[in-house]
Amino acid sequence: MTTTATTTARTATTLQRVDLALTILRVIIGVIFIAHGYQKIFMFTLPGTTGAFTQMGVPLPALAAPAIAFLELLGGAALIAGLGTRIVAALLSLNMLGAIALVHLKAGFFNPNGVEFPLALLAATAALVLTGAGASALDARLLGSSGVAAPAGHLGRSAEHRLTGPAPGSSGLIRRGRGQLSSPGREPEHDGVLRT
């Protein structure tokens, strides 16, 4: 195996592992948010959740309680599907920041009422905001991108070409911009630019 082929294989394996990790993160965090939204809507009921928000000092509890409950329920489902992941994760991050600041901070760090659990959810949702959903998400299928940044040596190449190599019967050259072609694994300035 050449150095370029070895690097490409390692990159493909790394990207596959990152995509798997993001899928696991999305699904587990999504399930947790669905459970909490379900609890607020169907177990505590919206009037009960509104009353609890009032007692906890949450501003505008009549608006905040149903908004948070449905955000958690529907946002959790969206995370599992990987649909609108960055936007949903950003909203859930703000939700966790509010929960930490308004409710959990005064109870210290540890569970059952401390910041430990909402802080972990904040970290997970913030990571999804930064990385995107991964290749197995609806975002990737609908938008054509996993949202995961490629390593520096692979910027500008399509994910499919990075992972599978050139299409059968193709020259293996990648279009870099207006009329520029280069070989996989090499930047255009290093391999003689062809202009059309």
C-alpha cells in the first residue's frame, strides 16, 4: 500500500468511527429528551409542569412549560432521526443552560437535583451543534453532507470520493474549482494543474 492509500484508508476508518459515534450520541441523547418531554406532557401534564415551573421560578411558566416539553419531545425525535440536528441541538443546549441557571445550580453538582445531569446533556448537545449529525442521519441524506469536517489534508474532496476512491472508469482526478483538476491525496499546487 502506498502512503496515500494508507492515509486514505485510515481517514475512511476514522470518518466511519466518527459517524458511528455521532449516531450513538444522537440516538441516546434523543431518547433521553423524548422521555423528559413525554414525562412533562403526559405524566406530569402540562398544567402540572406549568405549576412546577412556577414554583422553580422559571420566567413565563405558562409559555415556558409547554414550549420546553414539546421541544424535548419533538427535539429528541429529531435528534434520533438526525433531522435539523444542529438547530435542534442548539435549542436543546439553550434549554439545558436555562435549566442549569434557573433550577439546578443552586442544588450543587451531584444528582438528583444538581447540575451534573443537565451539564452532561449540555455537553452532548453542544457537541452535536459543532459536529453535525453524522453520515447516517437524515441531514446527510437530504443535504448530502454529514456535517463532519474532513481532516485538513482532505479538504475540498467529496465524502464519497474520500471513502471509496474514484468512480470506475474515471481518471481519478478531482475537480478543484474553475478548471483545476488534481489527483486524490495531493493538493493542486503539488501535481501540475490542468486548465480547460
